[in-house]
Amino acid sequence: MIYTLTLNPALDYFLSFDSFVEGNLNIPKETYKLPGGKGINVSKILKNFDTISTCLGFIGGFTGEFIKTTLTNEGLNTNFFYINEDTRINIKINNNGLESEIAGTSPTISNENLEELFNFLKNNLKENDILALSGSVPSSIKSSIYADIIDIIPKGVKVILDTRGLPFDIALKKGVFLIKPNKDEINEFFQANFSTNEELIEAGKKLQILGAQNVLISLGSKGSIFIADNDIFISGVPEGTLISSNGSGDSMIGGFIYGLNNNFSLKECYKIGIASGSATAFSKGLATFDTMKNLLKDIKILKL
């Protein structure tokens, strides 16, 4: 089974303007609302690829109900845990192509809420399951939350960790199957200013020593680097018109998990991850299986 955990989901409210003027009344030309959260995006990609996963996380209030109802109507499996406060709302503004975001305040997660989550994980996860731990940690939860989760689940679960800061630092030491930092996150972690591929590869190898079995480094429009167990791969991105980078990193993870779930080689998982992330970047919304598959032929991977 595949599980995705989003500790800090949101109702994402998108507004598009031809010209947003600060201090004035602004009327958007288009608005829409979507369930937001890195783990949720991973599960959406898997659903688009006809692969079953279960969304885990904390929700509350009318915004939480919107998230659950929307995902259920889209055919996703969910097992959310209810909290007393409303799930946050994120405002995402597109001002004639310039993207800005206002992040909502995270709700309070109680110890009782956490106990519900821990009990579920202990009673349901089994060896060879895949668990994606994605996104930020609400301020009401200890920074060790991801590490605590790794401690209580079976050792054979493949953990994919996609977060940053102290929660990442602590969880990494527990040992994880895959991490997906970008260049900025690597520099933040090492308090450095790596810029060349050679420097980033050396940093990735250090992350392996610290606890990551595989390291997937996202370089945005410049491609990516994948440091597997014993191999190093590098790739650019396929040609296409960028529409929105929102969700492309989560799509990359979703594509990688799809390959992993189908017992593909790590190189092939990497290739599908690239195609998935790129297909999302070139689409209004997340990648579909067809948009992902159409890009596979254009992806060239070099083994170093």
C-alpha cells in the first residue's frame, strides 16, 4: 500500500488578475478552489496514474470538509483525523503571470490528534509499504514528528521525505529511502553556496551518509540529479511552455512512487518522475498519465 501524509493541508484559493493594483479594489478574472498540500498532490498524481493510495492528515471545519469531500468525489482514498480548528486557507494570486502566495495560519494539532495518527500508522503500515512524508510541520507539533513516525513504523516501509528545516534534519538521521531537496534546500542544510553539479553531487553523497538511501536533487529549469544506491544520473527537462510550477515537485515524487510501485528500476522511476513534474509544469493543474507518457521519449538521462 501507498500512504501520503500531509500534516498541514490547506484549501488553496486561486485568483487570476490582468492587473492587480495594491490598495485598490481588484476583481479577479478567474477564481477556483482546490485541496492543497504536498502529500495530497502526490496522491492526486497517483490517482491520475490509476494507482491507489491513501491520504492521511489533519482536517477541521468547513475548509477541512471541502478537502475531504472534493478528494472523495475525485475517487481518492482518505483517512483524515479531525481537529477542533479550521483547516487553513492559502491565497494564490496570479497577476498577469506573476505568482504570489499568502500562506494561512496553521491550526492547532493536539496530542490526542497525534495519538490517533500514530495508532493508525502502527496498526496499518506493513513491510514494503510506501509512506510519503511531505510538507511543513504546524507550529503546534514538535519538529521531531517525522522522525517519531519513522520510529514507530515497520523497518521495511519505504519512507520518502520531502520537507525542510529542523523536521528534515532530525528525520534524515533515522534513515529514509528517498529525499528530494532542491538546490536552495541543500544550501540551507549545509549552510553553503553550492552551485555546480559537482558540488551538489558531493553534497548528495554526504546526505546519503547521513541517512538517505537515494537523493533526488531538483534544479528547476536546469533539470535534476539523482544519486541512487551506487549510481549517479543527471538529466535536463523536456521542452515545453511553463504554465505553473505549482505542484511540479510533488508530481515528481508521485511519478517516482508510481515507478517504484510497479517494480521499475530506479533509473526508470527517476525518468517517470521527471516526466511527471514537467507535465505538471506545462499544464493547468496536475499531470495526467497521458501528458506524462508523452514526455518520456524526450527525456535523456546521462549516467555519470
